[in-house]
Amino acid sequence: MNTISPAELKEAAKLLPSSPRIFGKLSKLLRDPMTDLCDITDLVNADSALTASVLRLSNSALYSLGTSVDTLDEAINRIGFRELFKLVGFAASQQLFAEHNRVYNISGSQLWENSLACGIGMEVMARKVGLDDQEAYTIGLLRNMGKMVLDYCVKDDPQYPGYNTESNLPLIDWEQNNFGITNPNVAGFILLSWNFTEETCQTIQHQYTPKEAQRHFPLIHLLNLSNCIAERIGKGLHGESSYWKNWQDHLPRTGLSVDEFKESVAEIKSSLDRVVASF
């Protein structure tokens, strides 16, 4: 087994688009009552491709009122800060998962749609139980980030194998055996170095095995449930289904009822379909 070092992970993370960091900074700005419009537009405009995607979405059927918007100021005046945050998340995650992932033998669009399903799922269910839906949405969208970092680490290196999707081996066991580290631990490590909150990092790190978390944040269990819903609506990923099968065990930790969980499935699928169609 070849163990990937923290230094190698940090170097690989430098190859990621800047949009996830911008998304994280935007989340902090929106929590600060002293933030004004210029702070928001200056941050998002730092990435021209991200800005272009946000404006395109603002003019899509999701938000269009018949007249186009050409600047972020106009977009914010139309849709508000809350919706802008969602749009930046949609666009940032699309940039993050744009490429085919060799290690996991999966397309960028599959990773993106799984992340979108989890982000939307986290937001919908967090709102139902009174948890922080902005934090929840962020966690869901970034939950696959470690897979991208690992792919950059070992790309074109023949000593590292790719995941055999036909084997359907439990994913984090396979990762530990081949890389000495798992994708959720990689994501938590990188996000912590980018100054994301402890809750965000811990939740992503323990999404597969919530019972192993030292601190039992409710969002950890909610993320496991969101992954379960992604699986149910056809957006699951190879090697992960076994980690979501005991979904009912996680409901008491979140305050979500069985009926609320089941009602969320159709709502999340409908929202996901609208977003994907807009892109």
C-alpha cells in the first residue's frame, strides 16, 4: 500500500478551481451583518467563469422575469442574497466536478449531480427540523471534494489502481487499502486548511460512519440520510450504497420523522431536475 502524505494532498488541492473557496467565503460574508453588496460582488467577480455561470442561471427559467440581468448587482436585486448563495453553490460545484475522475471511474457530471442531490437534500431536510440550512447545503455540495483531490494526487501514476465499479467493494475500505486515507478524511483535511467550520469538516469526514464521530453533530446524520436519498433517486455512486442502508437509525439524531424523510424524496428530485435542466 502506498500512503499519500498531507503535503501531497495540499499540493493536489492547489489544482482545484478557486470556486469552492469563494463559496466558503461567501457563506461567512452572508452571516456577517456588516457585509454590504460590494463585498459580495467583489468576492464572486474574482472568478470570471463563476460569475458567468451565476448570471446564466439568473437568466434561466429558474429565475428569469422576462428581462435579462447583466451584472451581479442586478442579479442580487432580482433574487436576493439567499438565492445568490444557492446559485454560486450550483456553479462552484459544477466547476469542481467538471472532469472525468480516473480513480473512481466516474464522470464529472455523475459526481456533480450526486453532490447537487446531497446539497439540495441537506437544505430541504435541515429546514424541516430547524437546523442551519445554509451550512447543510454547503456540506452536501462539497461532500465529494476528497475524491477530486485524490484523483489529482495519483493521476497517471500506474502504481495506484482505479476503482472497479463492477466489484462494488465498500468504497472507504478500498480507499484505505490502496491510498492509506479515505476521501471523506481528505475533504475534511483540505476544508479545515481553508478555514471552513469544524462542523462542516467533521460532518463530511464522518458521513459514511456517523457513529465513529467524536462529536455527534446532527448534520452528520442528516448527510448520511441525504446520501441515502441521492441513491433512491438514481444519483448514487458506486461502492457507497452499503453505508446508507440503515437510514432509519439516523432519524432520531436529526429530529426528522419517517414521513418527513419520505416526503423529502420527491421534493429533492424535483428541485434537482430543475437545476440540472437549467445548466
